[in-house]
Amino acid sequence: MNSAPASDPRQAGPLVLGIESSCDETGVGIVRGTTLLSNTVSSSMDEHVRFGGVIPEIASRAHLDAFVPTLQESLRTAGVTLEDVDAIAVTSGPGLAGALMVGVCAAKALALASGKPLYAINHLVAHVGVGLLDMPENRLPENRLPEKRLPENLGALLVSGGHTEILRIRSITDDVELLGSTIDDAAGEAYDKVARLLGLGYPGGPAIDKIARTGNPKAIRFPRGLSQPKYMGTAEEPGPHRYDWSFSGLKTAVARCVEQFEARGEEVPVADIAAAFQEAVVDIITSKAVLACRENGITELLLGGGVAANSRLRELTGQRCRSAGITLHVPPLQLCTDNGAMVAALGAQLVMAGIAPSGVAFAPDSSLPVTTVSV
């Protein structure tokens, strides 16, 4: 369990408690306006390692065990009580159905017991909202409400174990457009599967990122999915998957590569394969993201999601954004992965925008579309 230190709680803005339980992290965060007061996360990842992936039932039970102590620590770190809170926000989707249910039920219980308004929000849009907690222009003097929220012409590249998407954000509270997404595996999912093929264990992202630094990314040329002209088209006549990604073919190519080395009785060059695989992933992600930005007037891009912690993805996204004249925003590593602070950050924006609370009649939605910011 980890927790961020408290900031000055006197800054103006609604005090919002956020709850996140969409996968294997139990997160509770507290913000005041755009100021982060606490971000406490309890992960059950270690319980899933021997299975090579997240087991929904184990994750749900871990949320049940971790929620109360995580809540208590977050309140203690922020130096506030539940009575001080102005509103509660909770991830209502997308995510694992059982895991979402635990967080939603906990949030409803807190809202009913405390009489606080409850906001059911979208997990993916929350990854964008967390950028509000890291941008210098949002560090405001005491007793002033935020006059500037997110930059104009903003896009978001979300890369995680369950999602790979490029968004255009006209308004974080009510106008989010999906420009492109993966049509099969998410990037993080592909990392996990390839790591298993290479005997690197789970989670695959950090393991591949580490060993790839000792490999040659040019040793093997792996395919870049959906990059052929028939899928891309042109700016004037876009193809059916111009801004979309596909990683299932890349995963299969890695599997065939490993099999060929083994069939010849040769040692599998794990570091080179990992480096070449990673280069294929980040190359196609960044090239399509920058293309989408250029063709849709996006001049500011926020990189979020768990795979945003990948060193090569951060490096290449930064290089290509600079070349294209796009300003890149990358939250601190602890705010890239799933956490309650991002939920609280988006909840605070909804409160400040005068959006009505969700009440307690909503149900979690494991396939909630990204265009639905709040339920």
C-alpha cells in the first residue's frame, strides 16, 4: 500500500473523495479542486502472478479486504474526515464486473451514510482528468477557483492492459470523442502474452521494458498491425482503421519466431525479441497517435494508462510530439496506473461544472463507452 503526502488543504475547490476498483488496484484518492491531497493504492497484483494474469474473483475479494484500510489511510494522509468531503466519485466502468461492483457498493454505502452526493464516472476519462493534478497552470493561489481546466485542442492517448485509445477532449465533463482504438488486444495485454512466451513472468510490461534495454530492437522486424494502405487510406479518404491498432498479429509473429529458434535447436534471443517486439508496439502507437493529432487539430496530448510507465513509449512519444509541434503531458508514474486520485480529479471537475450527481440507482457497466463521462 502506498500513499502520497498531503498538500495544503486550504486551496479553494470542492473536496472530493474518489474510489477506483476496476481491476486489481483498490484506490482511494482525495483532491480539493485540482490539488492532490492523498492517493492511496492497495494492489492485489502479487496474488495473480502465479496465474499469469488477473483473476476476477481474486481481485474482487482483494477489494473487499483492502477497501476500509485504504479509505482510512487516504483520509488520514489528507488530514480530513468523511464529514469534510463535499462529494464522492466512483468508477462505474469500464472494468471487471465483480471488481467494479465492490467499489460501487462501497461508494453507495458511504454516500447514503454520509449524505454526500455521489458521481458515477468513466474510468478512461478519469485517466485524462488526472492530468489536471500535474499541470503547472493549475497551481492556483489560495481561495481561487480554477479558471483554466484542460488545454484547448487536447487529445489523450490511453495505453493500458485493457485499453489502447486515442481521444479528442473538447470538454472533460461532457464532450469526449473516440478517434481510434485497438480492435483486438490492448497493448498491455500483448505485453503480458509475449512476456509469457519469453518466460519473463507477469506482469509483462515492466519485465519486457527492462530486458529490452539490453537487446537490439532492429534484430528482428515484427509487423505493425493495420499500417497497410488499405487500412490507412488518406487524409481525404480515410481507411477503415486509420487511427486504430491491432496487436494480435504481432503477438502471433513473436510466437512463430520463438518456435523457429526452438525448432532449430538454437537459444532464443530473449532480449532481442523483447526489444524488437517493444519497438513494434511503441512505433505503431506513437505514429498513429501523432497522425490523429495532426489531422484533428490536436496540439496538446496527454499520455495516460498503466503502459504510460513504459520508458520507450514515453521516450518515442516525446520525440514524435516535439517533431510535430505537439505539447506532451505525462503524469507522474504513480498517477499513470489505476488510482483513486484520477477518479476524484474528474469528480471535482463535474462538481465545478454544475453536473448533477448520479444518485444511487445506477449499476456498474463493465463495457461503459468512453464517450459517457458520467452516468
